[in-house]
Amino acid sequence: MFQSTLQIIQIVLAVLVIASILLQQQGSGLGSAFGGGDGNFYRSKRGLEKVLFYATIVFIALFVVSIALPLFIA
């Protein structure tokens, strides 16, 4: 029972991690890595972008804990 519940939680967390990463606004891509692009300025995260950033961190942390949990319980 615990294993199946944990697997469902892991699937839900994986989907949330993927969705939160894909919803984040993309920068200028690989162009800026090779010296191109006009986005060479510092910009802080605001509003929904900041909430989504922190939510992604929380989802990833919970996902890692859910993977490591069976190692400590068994």
C-alpha cells in the first residue's frame, strides 16, 4: 500500500517539476553563451516568475525526498 501511494506521489511530483520548468520564461537561449544576443543585463525575478522559480525548487526537493524515503524506511 505504501509503495503504490509513494509511486503515485512521485509521478505527480515529476509532472509538476516538468510543468514548472517548461512554464518558466526562457532567456535568450544558447546565443548568449557564444557572445551574441542583446540580453546581457541583470534582471531580477518578479511576480509570478519568482513564485514559479521557488515552486520549482520546492517540487524538486520534495521529489528527491520521495525517492530517498524508501531507503530510510526499509
